[in-house]
Amino acid sequence: MTRLDPRLAGLLVALAVLLALNVAITPNFLNMQTLAVNASQVATIAIVALGMTLVIASGGIDLSVGSVMAVAGALAPMIFLSAWAVANPGLGLVASIVLPLLAAAACGLFNGLLIAHLGVQPIIATLIFFISGRGIAQVLTNGQLQTFTNPDFTWLGTGRILGLPVQGWIALVLTVVIALVVRRTIYGRYLLSVGGNERASVLAGAPVARVKIATYVIAATLAGLAGLIVVAQNSASDAARIGQLMELDAIAAAVVGGAALSGGRAPIFGTLLGAIFIQLMGYTLIANGISDEMTLIVTAAIIAIAVWLQRGRRV
Amino acid sequence: MPGVLRQGHLSVWVALAVLILFGVLRYENFASAYNLSSFLGYNSMFVVISVGMCLVIMTGGIDLSVGTVAAFASVVAAMLSPHGLVVALPAGVATGLVAGALNAGMIAGLRLPPFMATLATMLAAKGAALSLSDNRTVPVDWASDFTALGMNKVANLLPWTILVALVMVAFAWVIVQRTSLGRTVLAVGGNAEAAHLMGLKTRRAEVFVYLFSGACAGLAGVFLASGYGAGQPLEGAGWELAAIAAVVVGGTLLTGGMGSVPATVAGALLFGLVFNLLNFENGRGAFSLSADWQSVIRGLFLLIVILLQARLARLAVKH
């Protein structure tokens, strides 16, 4: 990065102010426990928001991420609690991670096909899975809460590496990988061109349909991973609750991070910072005794201001 | 009846008629007064928010805030219910109008994208509903006349709420069909820049649709509190998507510039009917679909409608 995007710089300043404020007023802010709690909470939002940023960069939106999380989160315990997996714990563990991710990818493929080949608007196409995906997860589990003890699997949500939660590392690695994909691969170039000007991309011979499908598959797979992490974190899977309202958190993180809903821009590091900013803001309010309800109102104001600032710069 | 039965919108009416016929023939109590009045009572909330959403979508916008604004308005109305309907009803609608004004200010004034602006209002309204109600449902005052709106029926058949909802429908329809404001609403959705360059008052049209949608959401909140006896701060989740689905099923494209108010009403009723029929099917006991299946079937239903629309749109392009 030769020069810092002004939007990113603004967000960094805001984050720094928030951190300084916390150091000053929040009791016990500067300790490892606080960091770990925040890191484990922000990780799932960040992972989903990375996929959302790619989708938004393509000029689309994905409302189905929360439901896809529920599908993946419902499948994993069903697999490793099955008789076959109990008999083959090693393979069972692999299957209980890989198969739900494949199921999530299939959901993304479905979204992508509707959008790219049938020309259905993204908000409507992903609305289908938003409505029915959670229902599918609940039907799979008979609406029952699945609880389990499986230390190997729960490591995904409760383990620590160098004092930081595993999912925090996963989010960090994924951020770097996806940022590289956007900047260094042909897919990344096509993605930005499709989102920037779809008509021109078609005329220039870019494989628009394939790029869009790939984008929704990536977003859904990342959502599936987040679903697995949530289930691992709780040692329980409740299809009715996993990933609820996640689409809003992810969209908010992406937009605060500098993504424009009109497409053509994929600020991956901005998204990570956006997710951290929203998490930290919520933590600041709650740690200082301000209610959850006020947190919602503050989040709303932050989103509005972030979008307004973006507008101001473009004109 | 020009406008009502125009080609593109015919399918939703046919589907509605087929499902009603199916229900009447298959289930004994389907055509009963009790079922009709409870069906219309419950769905009057969805009819009214769908009509508001329809006008917003005609301008190419979207209003994600209707569900939580309705919940907020239900809390406000329930709290004011001791003063009777005369106070609580306008207060609920005014709550919706305030939210609508916020949306309109951000969208028509600050030129924020509707999706993000109404998303912010959605969160803020939820926060406001929860903090006003202290995170609890707010019981209404049964001694006042507030519950009359939601619970009384004309001739023991038609709930007052559906009649009020139909007044809103008629208002929206007249605006779209007969006024220059309505023409401008459609022109903004067709091509906002061209409409503006032609000298149409595009901002006024945008302000109007978000105010109208807010008022509709407020009214739905009053229906909720009055019909079910409590202001419910946590209700309304997903209502915006139900309304969007109703609009889409009614043949209105999300890109704006076209659409039909009556077909949107049919779309909202169609969605409600799918649930109603499922309940009857469960009641017969031949096989039982859990509540979880309902959302799966609703999603499938939406998928079928969208696939049909995509086909129709392609055919239309070819001709």
C-alpha cells in the first residue's frame, strides 16, 4: 500500500479515539481477558463480513448469510454425533467440518445461479434462503437444541493460540488471504470490474456470471465457517438462533469499513477494522453500563454517518 | 377494470383464486366466518405494510425499517391506550411518520442509499422500542376502547383493521393512478435523473413514499397492539422481508418504475393463505408439518414465483 485510503485513515483515527477513551474510562480494559473476549466475539462477524464485502463489491448483497450459518451449524453436530463418526472419530471430525462447508457452498451456488443466470436481483434471490434456510436447519434438527462435548471440535471456538482465540486467528488469516486474492488474482480484478460497471465488463469479455457465482459461493462458505465457530463456541447448536441478524452486522461492518453498496470497491482491511469498530463500540457502551438498546441506536447512527461520509467524498 | 387485471399481474390473482378454491373444497371449516375473520385480522398488518413498501419500491427504493417501526408504534400505542383509541391510534401512526421522516431526510435530503438509511432506522427503532418498553411487552388497557379496533368485527365477519387497511390501499391506489404525485413516483423509479431533468418534483415523491410507508408501519403497530392486547417491542422481525416478498409476488420489480397496488395486496394475502392452508392441512392429521416447515415452504413458494417472473420477463423481452 503506497498511500493510505482517506476513508481507512478516518476509521483508524476513530478506532484510536475509541481505544484511548476505553483506556481512560473502562475498568480493566487493558488486560488479556478483555482482548480475548472481544477477539472471540468479533471473529465471526469479521469472517462473514469478509464474504459480504466481496458480494457488495460485485454490486450485490447477501441476506442469507445468517441462515447459511444455521444450516452449517446444525449439520456439524449431526455428523460428529452420528454412530459412524463415533466409530471413526478422526474421519468424523473432518467430515463434520468439510460437509457443512460444502452444504454452505451449495447454498451460495444456488444464490449465484439465480442471480447470474436468471437475472434475479440479489436482495430477492438471497431472501429465499434467508426465509427458508433457517427452516431447513430447524427441520434437520427437529427444532431441537443439540448439545455435545467434543473437545476436538469445540477447539475451533474455545481454543487459544498465543493467548488469542483460535477464531480470531482464523479471521486474521482469512483477511490477509482474501485481501491478496482481491489484489493479486484475476478473479479480484474481474470482481471489481463487474461491480464497477457490469455492462462494460460484459462487453470487455469478462466472465461476469462465473465471477458472481464464485463470489456468492465464497460468501456462503465463509458464513458456513462462522456457523461452525459459533456452534463450537457454545458446545451447542440451536438452529433457531445461530447467526440471527448476522446479515445486518456483516453489512454494517463492510459499509463502515468503506464498501460502497453500488459496488466496485472491496476494502478488505477496512472491513476487518469496521467489524472491530462496531464490536468495540458495543463493548464500550455495555462495559460502562449503557444498555443494549442504546447500543442499537448508536450503531444505527454510526452506520448512517459512515454512509454519509462516503457520499461526501465521492462528490 | 383497467390496471387491476393487466397481463403481468394476472398470475397473482389466478394463484389466489386457485388456492382459495383448493381450501374451500378440501377443508370443511375453511370457508367459515371464524377463519375468514381471523385470517383477515392477522393479515391486515401485512397488507398495510406491503402497500407502503409497494410505493417505496416503485421509486426504486426499499424500506427495511417497517418491522421494527411497527413494533415501536405498538409499544407507543399500548402505553397510550388508557386514553382511548382517539389518542393511541394517531400516536402510533405519528410514531411511524417520525420514522418515515427520518428515512426521507436521509434518503431525499442527504442522498444516502435507501438500503443503508432504512437499515439504520430499523436498528434505531428497535432500540427505541426496547428502551421505551424496558424490554418487556406492554399490556394494553382493556377498560378503554383501544382494543375495539383490533378485536371488533363488522357484522361479526370483517375486522375493522382490514377495513382501515383497505382505506390505505385505496388511498395509495388513487395516488398512483390518478395524481401527478403518483406519476412522479413511477417516473423516479423508471429513471430518476430523467424525471428530475423533466422538472418533476422527484424529491417530493421520495419524501412522500417514505412518509407513507412509515405511516403504514405505524398503523400496523397499532393493529398489533390493539388486536393482540399488548405492545410488543420484539415483534416485527422479518416483516420487512415479508412485505418485500408480497410486493415481488405482486409483480412489482425491485428496480422500480412500475408496479401495482392491488396486486401487492393479493401478494400479501397469498402469503398469508399459504400459512392458513398449512394450518388446515396439519389439522386434518393425515400428515403433520411442524412450524419449521412453514418457512421452508414459504421460501419455496417465493422461489417458484421468482422463477415464473424471470421466465415472463424473458418472454416479454423477446416479443
